[in-house]
Amino acid sequence: MTIHAGGCHCGNISLRFSTKLDPSQMEVRACQCSFCTRHGSRAVSDPDGRLTLSVRDKRRLRRYRFGLRTADYLICAECGVYVAAIAGDDDAARAVLVVNALDDRQAFDRQPIPVDFDAESKQQRLARRRLRWMPVEMTFE
């Protein structure tokens, strides 16, 4: 497994993305929802990989939900960086990672594929995330 590290700008949120895939093999997605377009989000996930998030100060972690309210969009309240989205809880939690939050983001240089999920029902959205997003663990220091 290769580990790609990163996090928010101020260091409150750090992340480790473990994957067997080379960045050149990974589909980079540019969600077209209003939240992601405003953040310039480029996202990746590997269902066979794993994302680990570590938060120093839980009070400076903001979880934002909108639309169908099926995922928490994780933003550092201190520096404003959007790092990932998580759907589900505990062992069933799945995540997508924002490439811009990685230290080696330039390695993920594939042209982002625009995706639009507005037509999905709540059930379709949850099913897609279970299939395409990756396992995630979040710890608090």
C-alpha cells in the first residue's frame, strides 16, 4: 500500500490515504454540486483503500450537510479547508477524499471528470457511496 498524507492548512486535521493504486490509475471526479464547485473540489476514492483522519481539536472540525443530508462534509473551522466527505457511521462509514488536501496533490494529475448526482434518490446515493467510496476511520487526539 502507498500512503498519501495531507490535511488542512493549519494542521488541525491530518489525513492518511492508503491505496494500492497509482495516482495515474485513479479517476479524479469534479462534483458539479454548488458546494463542490465553490470549493474547486477534485475527489478520489478507492473502495479497496482506506482513509484515516486525525483531528487535534474537535471544536475546530465543522461538519456540513446539505441536499439529501446523506454525508458530512468535513471542513476545518480554523483555516477553512474542505478535506473529505463521510457517509455512514462507525464500521459502515465510507469516505471520499479531496485531492487538494493532499501534500502530493500534483501526482493526481488526471483531468477531473465532471459528475452530477442531482438526479439520484437518497437510496441510490447511499448505494453508490457504499460501492465507490472507501472505508474511513476518524480519531480525535
